[in-house]
Amino acid sequence: MKTKTTYLLLGVLPFLVSCASQPISLAPVGPAPQAAGPSVGNTGHLQVFTETEEYDDDDLYFFAHTDYQIYTADGKRLRRVWNSLDQEDENPALVTLPAGKYVVKASAEFYGLVSVPVEIKPQRTTTVILQPGWKPDGPFAASDLVRLPNGYFVGWRADLAEGSKP
């Protein structure tokens, strides 16, 4: 009887491990394309519109963005971002980072944890939108954008040629 139970557990274990929640990985996101110009300094900005949490303050409702983690390109944890000043702040934090490649791990609405490679360019802002409904202004090619599996736009592809406009 013990042998049957052992074999049963060994047979079910791979299935259970495969069901463990892994973050969705997306294509790299970068700043919106724009005409190339002179850049001063070597820092840029990151703004991540994460899933929000609802706060009720005497029948006034606020939707603060949840916190997220930033990792270096080689996987080392760089910092935690407190993505709102307080529970009534509905604007996501604007983070200054040295130009380079990073990975953001954050909560996306309807998806849970996602892993988004981001590229920070000098004097530019990389915006990641992990909520439904964003669509860039003006004409653009769908291939210029990174999307969640359900089709929601997340941001601009990082490898867009400098100097091109959408």
C-alpha cells in the first residue's frame, strides 16, 4: 500500500509543480519613439502603472498603484518601488535610473505577477501600463507595441529605431 501511495505522489508531483504560478514574461519595453536629439546626463525615468488597490475613506474611493520590484538585467534585486505616496495618491511614482536594461516585476490587472524587461534611455521616460485601456495617440504599427496575452497594450517596444516616430 505504501508503494502505491509513493508512486501516486511521484506521478502527481510534476503536475502540481507545473501549476505553480510563474510570472508572465513580456517583450522589452522602452520609451516612446521620438526624433533623436542631444541627451544631457546618463539617467532616464521609469513609470509603471501597476494594478491598483481600492481604499475607502468615508465614501471617497481612491485607487493607489501597488508597489513593484526592479531588478538588474542579470537578475539582482535593485530596489522596491513604493508606487504611491499614500493610499489616497493615484499617481504612480516616477523613478530615476541610470540608462540601461532592467526587469520590473509587478502586478498587472487581471494577470497577477508579470515580468517586464525595460530599457531606460538618457533623458527619456519609459512607461509601462499594466492596466487595460491604454492606447497610444496618433498612428502606430501594432508591432511597435508590447502587449499582454489578452491584447492589452503595455508600452512601446524597446528596440524601435531611434529617430522614428509612431
